[in-house]
Amino acid sequence: MTEGRLITIEGIDGSGKTTLAAALARTLHEQDGINTHLLREPGGVVLAEKIRDLVKDPSLHTGARAEALLYAAARAQLVEQAVLPLLAAGRWVLLDRYIDSSLAYQGAARGLGVKEVLAVNSFATGGLSPDRTLLLDIEPLEARKRLAKRGEETDRLEQEDNSFFEDVAGAYRQLAEREPDRFTVLDATSTREQLLDEARAALVALMPDSD
Ligand code: TYD
């Protein structure tokens, strides 16, 4: 049986996480014979999808602390109900956002404190840490242009101004600097092929016969 692995993908809204996650899952299957299980946050299991609807709803007044706790509650359920059983069964789990999102958005940009938000999330997840985190780095203005092109309705968080996303992007960079062994920073403006190659390369060391 292969060893379970947790890979997370992070970045600000419009950085292309979801597209990369899908392409990476396909490549790992076709090129390396690894069947990944793709999940997203907040969501992935029924309770967490319900919390997702709540936390993204622009019509609800949601304070920063409540917001942090809602994301943490969704994460706790996802980890218990889906991630841990998959890892125990030797599966690779590819997760579109995880704790680093809360550290960057709620801890840094909302000003709750990275250390404080980490404590809540360590409780929520029992301290489950990713084997590798891919950070899609992009200038917030560029990301905003991409979101505008998609033409979708913006959710409560996407309605924040540019300085909020500057804070989020800056916090992500700091998190990556603090844990260089876990993070791989990818330039989100690279071509799709290049991004995919670099993302896969960052995972080779985790593959079964790489050591
Ligand atoms: P996401 O699923 O990336 O949005 P979409 O599918 O609409 O592109 O994430 C939803 C929003 O939640 C996004 O603005 C980032 C935010 N978020 C946090 O602020 N903290 C968190 O812990 C997570 C997981 C997401």
C-alpha cells in the first residue's frame, strides 16, 4: 500500500488554484499512476459545504472571529470525515486551500493574528500538517483582472478591496519563507504547462519509489 500524502494548494482568489488542482490530479494519474482524491475548502463534505454557503453569503453580517471559527469548523469536519480516512487508506489527497488560507486571510488580513488562528486550527485538525504546499503567487491586481474576466458574481470575501488582498498575498509569502521545506512557490502567471511541470516536480520526492 502507498503512503497517504496531503498536498495543499494555496493562493489568493483568482490565482488559478482550482484549475491547477484539476490538471495536477489528471497528470499524477496519467504520468505517475497515482490516484489522488481532490477536495476543496471550505467544503468537501456535507456539513462543510453548508458552512461554505454561510461564510460566503454577502447578506450575512459575519465578524472576523466568527469567520475564522466557521472556516475552522468546516475544516475540522472535512479532516475527520474525509481527509484522515483517505490518508489512512494510503491515498493522496489534493486539497484546494487548507490552514494557510485561514492564517493569511483571517490571521493576517483580518488582523486576528497568525499565531492565534493557528492555535484554533491546530485544535480543529488535531495538528494535521500538509506534506507539501503549492503556493500560487500573483499580484492582487492581476488576480482581480482574472476574476473580472470570469464574470461570476463575487462572494463576501471577494468583495474586499485591493489592500486586503495585498495583505493576504504578503502573508502567504511570509508563511512560505518560514517553512521552505513544506512550501513550493509557483509563479501563477506562468503558462499552464510550466505551472503543471513545476507543481509535479515539487511532488516527485513524495512518490513511492523516489527513495
Ligand atoms: P474559494 O473556494 O477559493 O473560492 P471560489 O471557489 O469562489 O474561488 O474560497 C472561498 C473564499 O474563502 C475565498 O475568498 C478565500 C476564503 N477563505 C478564507 O478566508 N479562509 C479560509 O480558511 C478558507 C479555506 C477560505
